Amino acid sequence: MSTVRVHNFAISLDGYGAGADQSLDRPFGHADGRLMGWFAATATFRAMQGASGGTTGVDDEFARAWGPDIGVEIMGRNKFGPQRGPWPDDGWTGWWGQEPPFHTPVFVLTHHPREPLEMAGGTIFHFVDATPAEALELARQAAPGRDVRIGGGVETVREFLLADLVDHLRVVEVPIVLGRGERLWDGLEGIEERFAVETVASPSGVVHRTFSRVAR
């Protein structure tokens, strides 16, 4: 069966994966770009933007593992955009422009389903009201045999962890303290018992922690 993976999920030293006060201009709230600065510096990210250069060390090695063998992504509504409640008729198509980087089906979890949104490059956003288990079943039907990536945001990753549906989790601890926002680990006491954990420190100051499900 395909595996369920989380990649490059950045959190602060105090466990926040997003800051407070998300808005159109601040996708990560008051954290701004500080959580993902390590990723933005990599050659992988720069290549995604059509640029050259960037770092090629430990951070880039973890960054480029994001894509191979992924057939579909599941994300929460907060990752797709800053809107809340019924969808406004404002033409919003996500943070990523006309050609998002996914190039696969993407299931957006929302209490307000709407028609699919097809973008350039093969990304199709499907807006579904579903539990984590139901969304995972839809994702596996959309990409049989391929791995499923849980893309965020914080609440979505936490819900999949609470439901014990994640096989492979890569968390990046960034040396900042946010103090407020959305915390990843709340309600997940003892989660380390499900996984083998490996840690790699980067010269950039971040720490990569890989959680791999232990066979039971």
C-alpha cells in the first residue's frame, strides 16, 4: 500500500508551525518567512521558481525529497488560502499562481465543498468535507499505488497524526520562538512511541527530525 508522508514541515522551538493572524499578505501569520527561510535558500526551491543557485547541502537534500513518488496531496483550507466560512466569489486560486508546484490532484479539506479547480501543470484542487480517513481513501483512489503527501497546515497534520495515519514525518525545527499561533504537538503526548526518530543538524541552524513508523 502507498505510504502517507509529511515533508519539510517547519516548526519553531516552541512548537508553532504557523504564527498568529494569517492574512492575504502573511500566509504564515506573524511568523512571516522565518519558518521557511531555510527552504527558500535551497537549490530545490530556487529551481521551483525557475532560478539557479541556492544551497546544496543538508537542507537541500531534505527539501528535494518532497516530490519523488508522490501521486496526490491532502491539505487543509488554511494552506490553500486565508478565507474563512463560505467561499467568496473573489477569484482566489491559492498562494501559488496559475501553475502550482504540485502537478497532481490536491484534496483541500473544508466544511464548504465547491467545484474542482483545474490549474496549469496538472494540479487539480478538489474541495471536500471529509475526515482524515475519508480524505485518505479519496486520495488513494485518485492516485492508486502512489504515495500521499499531507501538506499542512498545522491542524491538518495534527489531525492525521491523531488518527494514526502518517507513516513518514519530517519536521524541521527552526531556531526562533514565536510565542503564539498554531502548535503542532498539542494533544500528541507519547507520539514518539509509534516512530523511530532520526535527527540531523544543519549548518543553517535548523534541525531535521525524521519520524518513521515502527512496524507493529
